[in-house]
Amino acid sequence: MFTKATIILLFAALYGFQAKTLFTKKFYMDLFVVTGLYGLAFYYAYSYANGTHAFNPLDIIDMLFEGISEYIFMDILGVQ
């Protein structure tokens, strides 16, 4: 639906407007947070347009809980 160029132009326009507004009002920490959020949103939108697999942070949480639950239930409690 969206091409890569459309996504880049859309995010550039949105971020430019937001950055100008926050910079002129001297909300520098808000500008830092907005930059991070726009960066993440751009990454996921561009990955979707490319058709590539985007990094999913829930995969890491799943791996951590799998290891922790295996240690608790199998090693400490002896449940098989």
C-alpha cells in the first residue's frame, strides 16, 4: 500500500513538525523522547514496507521467562 519513499516522506514531515514545535518551546527532553518513539515507529513501518522481519522485543522476554521457569520448576521444585 505504502511505498518506502512515502513512508520516509511521511515520517520526515511529521517529525519535522514535532521537532520544530518542541525545539521552539525548549522542551528538549520531550524532543529526545519523541525522537526515540518516531525512530521505533519508522523502523517497524519501513520493515513492513520492505517485507522483512522486524525485531520483536517480546521474543527476548519469552526466552528469558522460558529459562527462568525451567530453572524454577525443574531444578528447584523437581517437577518434570
